Amino acid sequence: MKFAIIKERKNPPDRRVVFSPEKLAEAKRQFPEATFKVESSDIRVIADNAYDEKGFEVTDDIADCDVMIGVKEVPIDHLIPNKKYFYFSHTIKKQPYNRKLLQAMLAKNIEMYDHEVITKENGGRLIGFGRYAGLVGAYNGFRALGLRDELFNLPKVETLADLDEVKRELDKITIPNIKIVLSGTGKVAYGAKEILDHLGIKEVTDATYLTTEFSEPVYCMIDVMEYNVRIDGKVGDKYEFYKDPRDYKSNFMPYAEVTDFFIAGHFYGDGAPFLFTREDAKHPDFKINVVADISCDIDGPVASTIRPSTIADPFYGYDPQSESEVAFDAPNAITMMAVDNLPCELPKDASEGFGDMFLQHVIPAFYNGDKDGVLARAKMTTSDGKLTDRYAYLQDYVDGK
């Protein structure tokens, strides 16, 4: 089996890569029968010569490889027919902007394996950049707070070498006496928690958070059953909620009434209640004035997230009364951080972490008969131009309906 680490060609440029040279060398040691080639790239955070020094062929010609491994969507004119591809296709939710990409993969008889659906049998994701989204998102939220209130001036993450340097910058600041709520319990939320804990901010229970005044900054981490309740008043069940959230309503307002800074690190499922609505944000008791929306669902569960922001221009303001965008430091605005490609700001660390997971869970599946079903669950299209049964629900999307 021949594997190719492909060049990222999507704009804006993404400097991440699935495998660092060190991790690729480890893959070769574990699977000596595998061949790994690296497509030359002037964009990648790790230079070509670093792979060459580890003994890997760096080339512009990867046509003889069987499996193409990338990060973001591959432009249609660069798709090689009759190959296996791994990348984030952003098609599983029927995203309109990538319909032509999925149609092209089917037409070219490509076997598509989406990173997003490389999962355990129970549906839990095995790989991803979630931790790094959480790390950068929380940092950016504090950067917004510091700039808005003229407390401190943290540099942009993209100007820093790595996570260690990010944490050294955080060591230089002092957080004011604020209350922070963090939603979620997955990799994204725990990445954000890593920043909060590094800053030495005290974690408290939700009950204490809601009822106590503090003389120091504190945070509370909340799961879906903390901010959703059954409409009929019965005791809620998390797994019931995940299966069908229609019997639930949001219970987030008690947190909004005592919180200064909200870090949104939750996963939002179809049909789930919004955490807070535009009407909620207008309420005189609504206190949140900074939001780091790492989840970044536009016009969704966090009403103040009216558009994604960018690495170049990461902050904007949301005026609850006019429901419109204003300057990020405008009076009475909610300061928003809603960058939707956060791991790109920390490409080296994010790449190294992703490679660890890919080597642990994906490469072995090619050599053990896919005994855990990892490849089968992630395979969206077949080599004869059809959707797999698992993704047959995308047929109307492919047909343009």
C-alpha cells in the first residue's frame, strides 16, 4: 500500500498536515510494508527538507500512490481518479458549497473517507483538531477581553511558535474578577479547559457558580443536562437528549444572568434548543459580554454569532438591541470571537496531535482487516461511483434536490 501526504490547495491556505516527519517515520517503523511519499509543498508548516531528512521521497508526482491523505477539501481539478482520499470533505451535513465536490468524487470513482466520521462503534470521534480549536479559542477569548477593556495585550497565536509559547504569554497576564462558563465535555471543551487551568482560574460546581459571589475569577464547565431541561418537568437523560432533543428546552439563562465570559465548546445537534436567543440577549438581566464561540454555528444556538470571523480579523461586536454587528469594543455590545478555523493558528502542534491519532486508529486498519470497522464507518463513496449504505441519505444532495 502506497500512501501520499498531499499538498493543501484550498484558499485561504491551510498550513497543517496529517503527519509530521517524526510521526511518519514512526508509521514506517510500525508498518515496514507501507510506502509513504510526500507531495512537495511551499505552504506546509513543516518544510519539505524535514521529510527528506527522514528518508521520505518528496515529489510533485504522487499518481502512483493508492491513498491520498490531506486535511481540507481537495480542489476538484486536483482529484486523481480511482484513488482513496482522506480529508475533511464538509459534505456529511449536505453543505451546499461542496455538493460539486462530492459529485466529482463519485464521477471519478474515488473512495472517500472523511476525517469527521472516523469514529468508534458508538459514534465517538477518534481523530480531529478539537483540542487545538479549544486551546486557541479560549486564548483568543482572553485576548479579546484584554483588548476591549485595555487590561493586557496578548499577541496573536499565529505569531507564536507553539503551544509552549502560547502558555508563556498567558503567564504574563492577570485575569480580573470575572465568572466564566464553558459549555461542552468533548475535546474542544477540554482544550479550552486546559487554558483556564493554566491560568490558575478556580473551577467550581454549577450549583456554587449560580449562587455565590467570588473575590477571584472562577469558571464552571457545563454539560447538556446543566443547560437543558425537559419541557414536561421530568428528570432529563443525556442519552435520551442526544437521540431526540425535541422534548427539551434551554435552561441557560440562569448562567447568562451571572456570567461575564462564555466559552462555547459544545457540540450542537440538529433540533436541539438554542442556548440563548436574540430575545434572551435583550433581557436586562443578561450579563454575558464576551463570547468565544469555538463551535461557531452561525445564526444558531448562540444568538450573538451572526457570522464567522477570521484569523486576520477575529473579533466583532453584537448589539443585542438592534440585533446587528457593531465594533467589538462598542458600548453595551457583546464582544464576539467566532473564528471557524482556529487550529490553523497553531499548525505545528495541531499537526503533531492529529498524526498521533491517525497513526493509532487509521493506518493499522489497512493491515488488520479493519477489524474495528474504522474504515467501514468512514467510507462515504465506493470505487464504482456510488454512495455507501451508511451515507445513502446524501443521494438527494448529490442529485441536487
